[in-house]
Amino acid sequence: MSLANLYLKKNEEKRIKNGHLWIYSNEIDTQRSPLASFSAGELVNIVQSTGKTLGVGYINPNNLLCARLLNRSSDQPIDKSFFVHKFNIALSLRQRLFDKPFYRLVYGESDELPGLIVDRFGEHLVVQVTTAGMENFTQEISEALQKVCKPTSILFRNDTNARTAESLDRENRQGFGETPKAITIEENQTAFTIHPHDGQKTGWFYDHRQSRQQINRYVQGKRVLDVFAYIGAFGIQALKHGAEECWSVDISAKALDELEQNAELNHCAERLTCVEGDALTALKQLKQNDERFDVIIVDPPAFIKRKKDHKAGLNAYRKINEAAMRLLSRDGILLSASCSMHLKEHELQDVLRAAGRHLDKRVQIIEQCHQGPDHPIHPAIQETRYIKGFICRVLSA
């Protein structure tokens, strides 16, 4: 099948040649390739102004982020075999990293499959398709995953906000087999029951696996506070690794119910206290009650979802970290994390410095936290690096 050409303006190929996969609408020569002539999700040859083909990608002419490169070869068709090849490459990395099949199998651009996320929960796969270009290949993706992973089920979680920007429906559907309502997974020697159909994202967040390992070194015999606890990824692991007790704060009653079930699963429910409510309000109430904790984990949802949210989001990070520091016992440990792509690492570090100075405390950064290796970073695409965090020792000045 011959593909239409998408011509770039003069010198606009440099970023693609340097490894990037994205093309913006203002980089396209619309005289030679009018955007109105393309349909959303259509495959195109991406061609520099001199006529040299840079590869094959897909286009959404209605968006500023207009095209994404799929393959730097224009000879290989984008079909089931293409996806089998890509999935095998992705799988080979994860199998080198993990001895059990619980990981992010495909991480979008970092695995050169923009618009596609696949999380593996043992014999079950949960897939997120976020672009019109990938949506056109859901059948091939499903068949290729069946060949490579031989799963019992594949669930397409088509309820992400990103699909709205691509004018795609937001209805989950079964791609293969029958995905159960609940699945038991394992992370860092801890079992969790997750809910792939209606849990957040795919039902679990693998990205902080490494951070959880890091903080587990500090919890033996300690009193732990887990803020934004969700279903207990940090808190239950802390209890399993010897914490004396854990208080878990979350605004969702459903999440706390599931957290309590995970505590029962790991035989540590008697050392768990759940606090339902807004995080900042809950922390202020704990301070009024004169509670103190040896280790506090602050891992909020993205406070800066868009660039225009930056100022308000930065203030939110400052407030929650300051509230946490007020609750730390003498010589306490704080893990402060962010999943906001638009928050720079140095900005989070400065938040911690400023919060410490405001409270007349001395902050020592003793470890840095990053997303796990099943979320590899594409060196040309800064957006693939989104998790950042610091483990700090907080001392009275």
C-alpha cells in the first residue's frame, strides 16, 4: 500500500534526525502536504524538504502534536509482524530486569510505540491506546500480544483523558479472553489485589517500584505515614518490611477499602490505620492531634497537569511538603515525589529547601528517586522522564 507524503519545512527534520519522534503542525510544509488532505490516524511517509524519506508515522491533522514517527524504515509495513517485533524487543528488556511477569511491558515513545501503553499483570495484559494512529491497529496489537506473551486476557482501558484530544471514544473493552475484576500481583515481595477494570490508570502504578524499595530500607521499627496512599503500594510494603505501624491517608473511601484488603492479604492489618479525607486537611488534623511519624511518604497525583498550572501546582507541592515536615519526629525521613512532567527535578528540590527553611529545619537529601527501568527514558524526549523524588533526612536547625 502506497502512503501519502507528509513534507516537512526546510530544516525541520533536525529534531527527528536527532532521535525525536514527534512532529508539530507548524513544522509541516502545508503547501506540499495540506493538512486537510489527511484523516486522523492515517499512516504517512514523513519526508524532509529535500525529498528524503525519514520514515513512516501516523498523523492527526487536527492537533498541534500532529504526527508521530513509528518506523525509520519505510520498507517495513506496519502490521502484526511489526508489532510482534517491537513487543519482543520490549519483552527482552523486562525479562532481563524481572524474574516474575509483573511490569510495564510497553512504555510508549520509549519503546518506539508512541500512543501505546501495556502493563503486564501475570497472565493478564491491560492496554491503553491514546492516539488515533494506534487506535487503527488495535486488532494487530491484540494479535501480536497474544503471540508474544500468550496471555489469558487482554483488556483495553480506553478511558484516558488523552483520547478526548484525539476525538476517540472512552469506553473500555475486552480485546481477548475475559479479564477478571480482581487480579493478585506481586511487587517487592508484597502481594496486592488490583482492579484492572475500574482502578486508576491500568489498576496499578509500576513506576514507583524502585522508590518503594528505597524507602523500605528506612522503615524497620518505625512509625510511617503514607499520604495519597491509594491502595497501599508504599504503605503495605513498609509494613511488610518491618514498619511498626502505618497510617494511610487518601480521599477515596473505595481506595482505602481496597488498601485494607491488601493489608489483610499481607497479614499486617492490625498495624494499619486508615484516614479518609483531603490530604492537606488530614495532615493539619494529625498535627493538631500531636501525632508524630518517623517516616513520611508524600506521592501526590500530578499537581501540574498543564504548563499554565505551574505556579498553583508549585504552591501545592510546597504546602503538602511543609505539612508533612511538621509531622516528622526528630531526625525523621521524608520521601517527597512528583509525577508532574512539568515540574523539574530542581524545582522539587527547591520546594524541599524552602519548606525546611520556613520551618527552621535542616534538610539533607540522602537519595534520589526515579521511575523504574520498565519505564525507560527516551534520551531525545524529555516528556518520558516524569517521575522524580527525594528521600530526605529532616533535622531541627
